[in-house]
Amino acid sequence: MFDNLSEKLDKALHVLKGHGQITEINVAETLKEVRRALLDADVNFKIAKEFTNTVKEKALGQDVLTTLQPGQLMVKLVKDELTQLMGGDVEGINLSGTPSVVLMSGLQGSGKTTFSGKLANYLKTKKTKKPLLVACDVYRPAAVDQLHVVGEQIGVEVFSDRGNTDPVAISKAGIAYAKANGHNVVIIDTAGRLAVDEEMMNEIANIHKAIQPQETLFVVDAMTGQDAVNTAKAFNDILNFDGVILTKLDGDTRGGAAISIKSVVNKPIKFIGTGEKMDAIDVFYPSRMAERILGMGDVVSLVERAQEQFDEEESRKIQKKIAKNQFGFDDFLSQIQQIKKMGSIKDLMGMIPGAGKALKGLDIDDDAFKHVEAIIHSMTPLERSTPAKLDASRKKRIAKGSGRTIQEVNQLLKQFDQMSKMMKMMQGGGGKKMMQMMGA
Ligand code: GDP
């Protein structure tokens, strides 16, 4: 996420690190680079200019000349300003009605249908709501099918009326259906066009007027940069929507949309989409996003994700096994599964402070575990539970079965052995021993 921007900002801010104090000259130099980085990330020119002007004023103001190093001070100022620009506080969605109606708007391909499913899944699992999805795209039968597939996947009911060509009538019928069947949230997925056109705008405006949703969300593809901001403006003029959903932030986005959109339409980004799967949804936290952009990581989100996926019973079982020296490859596999559930490896790496930079250029993809898994899957149950049994001929067979080399099998065994030893040490009150081992 935003690799390019992060790198450029880091470089810009680095200039100040060697200086003992902030002067008008070194601030100007640094901010010129910051502005260039923002423009390269497709941030609107006016916003980038205002941004650097504000930071400059603050940097040169008497009140901030604290004991911090200039480099650190500048990073802090830029971080605060980025946070402010992206919205400051977190804003949730309004679920006050009975049922509460959420209307989705946006261009075709922006990720409306996918996000409708993600939101339904999120509300169902996190907020114990009973959502209903309503398919209002009367032009593309495939879009209705897609919503049904999504609904099936997440176990949420989908309302559609294929013969009907009036989206206002369908949305009204959907809400009535929800009322009659105990659904307390209705998510209405609408038709989009490839570009803003009058007919589409009229249609969504009519639906909006007729159903008066508690929450109108505008979904936009973050990859489209400045276009995303312009489209947002066009939709906001008509709908006066409540919040923005920024999708495809897992891709190679430059970051401009995330940074500019709030200040152009004065509406908060509420959620982000970070993948095609139904759980690839995150609440948008401006300050955490600013930290990520500045390569400071996002430890809070990382810990939250770990907690969400943390299976207490599984963890107790593993601890017992370690204590009894019974930790085997099956347990190792289950640990890998838990890590994978937390998200894509690249995404997780971006949340670790400094990791993005340190690992730059390394090709970390989600297949990173695939070879390890293939090797373990080629082992017999006995070999998995008792790795000591792995002699040369067994290793050869496993290498062949998994399509990996003997060296790779050996390497995995070595890593596994080291890991087991380390875990044993940590278990046996060996925190001290561990520190000794690490040379502390
Ligand atoms: P709609 O036309 O607005 O309903 O858009 P869709 O929901 O059909 O999404 C268009 C495409 O974008 C599909 O291939 C989705 O799988 C993909 N997509 C949606 N959201 C995300 C996201 O957050 N990340 C990625 N990588 N792809 C997404």
C-alpha cells in the first residue's frame, strides 16, 4: 500500500535528520520534496500546496520548537497533517433505522457489489446484525447473479426481482421484505455506469429520494487517483452522501485518492477494501493510515487482527504439546493457517514499523508458505508427529513428493528444530535463557 509515496516521503524527511535545528531554508527544502512526493502520488495540486504551507507554518512557529530532533518533529507534523487531511476522527455508519437502510452508489467496477457483501458480512459477524442484501441493478442480470453468489458465500439473504425494471420499486419491496422477515439492516446495491452520466445520476437520485436511507455510501476504486476525487464530487453534488468507501487499496495505488478525497467532498472515508475476499474490509482510521504512509507501521491494527484470529483453545493445545515435547509438523501447519487468516503477507508486513522499507525489493507473496506446506503435506502422519524419524531416504521421498529440493527439506527441518527449541525455552520460564541466547 502506497509504497512509492512512503519511500519518497521518507527520503524527503531524511534531509532534516542531519540538521541540528529547523531553519527556514532546510524546512523549505524538505517541504519541496514532500510536495513533490504528494503530487507524484496524484494528490490534488491545491491540496498538496496547502498541506506543505500548513506544515511550514507549524514548523517555524515558536510553540513547536521543542526538544525533539528536527527530523522527528517534521515527521510528527507531517503525520498530524496527513491525519487531519484524511479525516481526523473515525466515523462509523448510521444504523439507527428499523430497519436501517444503507444505499450503495458508485461507478461500475468500483467494487459496490463486493463491498455490499463485505459490509453485510462485517455487520453480521461484528455487530450481530441480520442484514438483507437487495439487488437493484436492472440492466445487468450478471450483477444480480453476482450478489446472489456473494450472499450465499457469507450466508446472508439476497432480495431480487428479475422481471422488474424499476429500481425504486425493487428497493422499496426489498425494505418491505426486510421488515416482514426480521432483517434489521438493508444494504441496497445499485447499478453503476462506466462513467458519470445523467441517466445514472437521475436513477440513483430517485432511489435516494424514495427510500431516504439512513446511510448513503459512495464506493470508489482507489486505483483511479484524481478521477476518483472527481467522481466523488459529482456523486456528492447529487446525493450529499454520508461517507466514502475506498476499495482496492491492496493494489498498487499511489495514494492520492485516500489523501485528497476528504478535503474535496468534506465527507469521511469510512471503510477500505483490501482484497477480493469477503473479509478484506477494514474500518478506516486516518491516524493509522498516516502512520502507514510514513512507514511507521500500524501495530494497533496488526494486534487487532491477531486477536481476531487468535484461537484460544488451539493455543492452549499447542502450549501443552510444547511442554510435553510433542510439537510436530501438523501443529506447525495449523500455526501457518492462523497467520494466513490474518491477511496477505504483504499487507501484514506493511503494518510492522520499518518492515516495508527493510524488505523492499524482496518478493514476498502469499505463496511464501506454499513450499513449506507442500513439503509438510508430503510427510506421513508419523513423520509429522515425530520429525526425528526423518532419515535420508524419507527426506528424499518427501522432496520428490513435494517437488522441492532436498536442501529445502533440510532447511525446513532445521528451522523447525530451532523453533521447537526456542518455544521450549520460552515455555520453561526461560525468558532469561532466551535473552542470554540473544546476547543480552
Ligand atoms: P461493481 O460493479 O461496483 O459492483 O464492482 P464489483 O464489486 O463487481 O467489483 C469489480 C471488481 O473489483 C471485481 O473483480 C472485484 O473482485 C474487484 N474488487 C472489489 N473490491 C476489491 C478490493 O478491495 N481489492 C481488490 N483487489 N479487488 C476488488
